[in-house]
Amino acid sequence: MDFDGKHIAITGASSGIGLETARMLSARGAAVTLIARRAERLEEAARELGENAAWAAADVGDREQLDAALDSAVQQNGPITGLFANAGFTGGFTPLPEYPGDLWDDTLRINLSSVFWAVQKVLPAMIEAKGGSILVTGSMASKRGMAMNPAYVASKHGLLGFSRAVAVEMAPHSIRCNCVIPGFIETEALARIPEPQRSKIEGRIPQRRMGSAAELSEVACFLLSDAASHVTGQDWAADGGTLTTLEV
């Protein structure tokens, strides 16, 4: 996985999976542009990663901000050869009859519409270059139902379908698109889960442990790399076996 000469733009890059993937890509020769809302975190991360790292603060749910951030990425690091659309929003857990309409709209805008906007923005240059790699961050909710969070489930199902639509349409241009599916990965959000609930979650994972951001990021790097040149339209889970097994 050699990323010399590649420029990867990453959303949701100020922490967790996005930041860990940026570290791995940078260590393997890529120029990276980090995009997220928290400017101070981005500046610190870019400083850590060195001269081939740039950043642009943006709320991906605001199309104008996202467009400006991607324009800034090109200005700082040259044409975008890879996009990791990783930013997301967990929505909120509310019984369906009371689920707020504005929360539905916000969740779909951040989790689905923003990815459409980002992909639409980077595609013309990739088509002209006759190549590129796009990776989106799905969820186990891309393939399973979940109670009391209909917007999140709908957005992540939609994201998986969107990635497949991009893959088939862009294949003649040598542009790949895949969806990485995190299981229960150690992130800031999971760190806040109380210990009894955490133990219960770990008991449902065949490997009996949470995954690390590094384990997920290794998969992300592979899918973004030329090593995965014949891999497109796929969903790839890093979940300790949760989605595809049944224990009795």
C-alpha cells in the first residue's frame, strides 16, 4: 500500500477512525487533507502529521462549507485522488411515533446528503484523471435494523446503496467506490458507555472484544489503495464477526 503521489481528503478527520486513517496514509506516503468542524483539533493533527498534511474546517452538513473545504484541499495539496467520506452523526434514540422531524432531516443531511455532495464535487477531476478511489463509512446499521433510531438506519442503508451506485457508474472511468462497515470500535463515543453495558456489548461480539480504530483503519487504507484495484462496489466489515455469525 504505497500512497506516494496520492492526495486523500478525509472528512470526520479530527478524531477516531478518520484521524487514525490519516496517520496511516501519511506514514505510507500520502498527502492528506483533514476536514472536520473542530479547527483547533485539525490544526494539532496536521502539525503532528507533518508537511504533507493540510486541514480545512467545515460542517459537512453545510454544502457551501463542504465545497469550500474541498476546494481548499485542492489548493493546498493538489488534485484529490482519494476521498474517505467518514463524517457521520448518530442521530438520537426516540420511539418512532415521537421521532422529531428535524432530527430525521439533520441525520440524513449529515450522513447521506453530505456524501453525495462530496462525491459529486471530486468526481470531475477523477474522471479527467481516469482514476480515483472513494470510500464511505457505513455502519452495521447499513445492513441491519435498529429500534428507535430510524433516521440513522435509513441514512446508513442509503449510504451503502449510494456507494454501489457510484461504483457501477464510475467503473468505466477506473474510479472505485467501497463502503467500510465498522463494528463496535473504540472511539470517543464508545468510551462513554458504562461498564455494565460495555460488557454486554462485548459478549455479543464473537471475538469478545471491541475493535480498535487502527484495525478499522488498516481496512480503510487497503480499500483506498491501488492494492485494491479490482475491488469496487463492496461493503467490508471490521466487526469481529458480528454481522455474519449466529451463536446458539
